[in-house]
Amino acid sequence: MVSRINAALAARYKAIQEKEKGFTLIELLIVVIIIGVLAAIAIPIYMGVQENAKDSAVQSDLTNAKIAVVAYQTNGAAALTATSLDPAATTGAGAELAKLGLTKSKETGSLTLKKIPTSASPAFCIEGARTGTDGKKFHVTDSSGVESGPCTGTTAG
């Protein structure tokens, strides 16, 4: 009796092992195709989000530059003469503007004061270009927020 039970159990164990050998080739191909479709959808979306984040970094730097220039004017400091705003400068207007909140992230290629404020005309326009191949430009004026494109109708000085 015991030997019959052992034989039945061994046969049942062997049947289970033969039945569960793994996935079929069709099942594996379907899984690979599904993963490929999901990747084809997700990668372009991720790239778009990454580009928007880089644009936002430049826009944030321009907002900080505007605040710094307004604070600089309000403090009654010497007139701004530099057209390139560099917060890494150790002397001059760049150093003063850095103390007042001017920042420049790695995504910002340049911050340029296109229309320099004077005592006669306190209006200004600051232009920021993004690093990279497209060099997308944004600008901010004394009377507006950050907008796409370069400063228009303004010159330095």
C-alpha cells in the first residue's frame, strides 16, 4: 500500500514538473512588444518634460535678475554699465547684483542687459539664452514678466 502511494505521488510530481516548463515563445514575444510600446510612448513624453524644466530654469534666472536690478536701482547704487550679468563676478555690478538675488543655473547660457536703466529712463530689458543646440531665448522687462523670444526694440545704453 505504501509503495503504491509513493508511486502515485512520484507520478503526480513528475506530471507537475513536465507541465510547468516555462513561458512559451509567443508569451515572451507579447511581453516584449508591450514593453516596447510603453517605452515608445514614455520616452518622448519624458524628453518634453525635461525640455520644459530647462526652460523653467532660465525663466527663474530671469525673474531673479529682474528682482536684483530693481533692488539695485532702489538702493541708489551707481548706474549699471555692464551688459553681461554675471553673478560669479567678484567685483562691480555683477557682485552687487549677486548679493541682491541674481543667480545663474547651468541651463542658462547668458544673461544680458539689453536696455540699461538710467536716471532718465529706468526701463530695462534682460535677455536670457538657454544652453544647448537650440539656444532658446527669453526676456523680461521692467513692466512685464518673462516672455519667449529676445528683447525687441531695445539697445544697450
